[in-house]
Amino acid sequence: MDDELSFECLGEPDRPITEELCSNAGARYAAVFGQAEDMIKAALEVKRLNHDEWVKLPFCVTIEAEGFGAEVELSPLYGVPAVTHFRYETIDEIDTLPQLDFTSGRVKEVLRAASILHGQGEKIMLNIEGPFTVLGQLVPSKQIYKGLYRKKERLRELSEIIGNELARYAREAEEHGVDLLSYADPTVASDLISPKIYQELCGEISYEVLKKIEAATEHIVIHLCNKTSVGFEKAGFCTSEKILLPRELNYGEALQKVMQENDIRFIGHGCIQRSYCPLCNGGVYKLTLK
């Protein structure tokens, strides 16, 4: 990693989904979170308004957790699907976790939307949450942080189950036409926990999950958010190589160019949510997992 470069996370842009946007797109607001046709209309409208290169799915971070049994409802406060109350009080209460069912529910609709958009020639980015963020919607986050010190093996066991299912989800996404996975696990970002715990547990689990996804898919590219990728490289789980590109490209254009011209599976040190923004640092960073 270039020592002089700073990959400060600017956070996601303001959430684009509003009732007005959905109305203009001919979509029903509540349905954009769980019905393929409405999801497509809203996603294409967001792309158009942002002058983006990518269609992005879905519009919430609860898809995987709901598939694992989280109780999710449309939040009147935030306007997006959110966990209403935790299914478990502690990680010890989690006896087992179900397999993700790709034939029903919102996960089916996300995949169906991707397939339709692919058929229309769109380039599709799918957001996928890491195992700790999934767990953080099944149990209170404080229980996870306690577990980092007291229940390491239980966290490993649960993360292995979740990781296997995320790899299956990635394979389904690829088969439904998704070009790029946006992977993040902000619950255990390296700046929230000690370097030792990150290297010995959280980073190692992330590494294993990413390798599972790579093995389960053939060509899909996995984009790590910069908060994830910087900590990941600092802990020694990957190396990065900067691919220089014309500065007149925006980040989304640069990603498509790199993906077309290079043998590449992992990208990092950037923000896919800002794909329509100017290219930062003059390039795209190819990651190689060790």
C-alpha cells in the first residue's frame, strides 16, 4: 500500500431512496425493498439521477440476516427495513442457522431483479454483508464484542456457517448476472477492535469468507470497501497493486475498464457507493489475497 495515500472513509452518500423518487420511477416505496419489479424501477432511476455506470442492489443491509432468521420490518424512523428486535440475546443461544433459501422471500426477489436487469444489458453491483454484520442483526452487537474475547471458537463456528452460505449466495448472484459484489463487514472494522484481535480472529475470518466466495464463483469481482480493505492489508491478509487510469474517468467507469482489461477478482481501497464520483488517487487497486 502506498504510504502517502490516505483511504479515509467518507461514508455512504445520502440514501437515495425516497417516496418522491419511487413515485417518479413508477415504483411503490415499500415494495422497492422486496419486490423485483419495483426494485428495478427504483434502481434504474437512481442510476439515471446519479449518471452512474452501475445498477446497485438491494436498498438495505438486512437481506442476508433475514435469510438467517432475523426479524425485519420497515422502520418508520429510518424508512428502510431494519431489525425490530433481536432473535437471540447471546451468541450461545444460537443453536444452528438455516441455509439461505433462494427460492422465496426477499433474497429471491433480489436475485430475480438482477436477472431481469442483466437481460436488459445492465452492469449490476450487489451488496453483500460479512458474517459479523449478519450476526449483529441476530444478537446485540455488544454480545459480539464480548465474544471476540470470551467466545472466539463459537464466533468461528457461526462465521463458518454464515461464510458457507454467503459463498452460495455469491454463486447464485453470479448465475443471475451480477458483475460485482460489494463486500463489507463494518461491525468489525479494524479501527473498532485491537490489532491483535483483528489479525487473529476477525481478519482471519474475513479472509476465509472471501476465499470461499472466490472458490464458489468463476469470474465475479469482489470489491472490498476501503474500511475493510485497508485494515485487511495492514494486517497482512492481502497486498495491493495500483492500476493507473485516466483521471477523467469516474470511479464506476474505471472499475468497468479494469474489469474488462485485467484478470482480477478482488478490488479495494475505494468506495463503490461513490462510483459516480471522480476517480480518487488516479487509479483502481487490485488486491491479491495471500
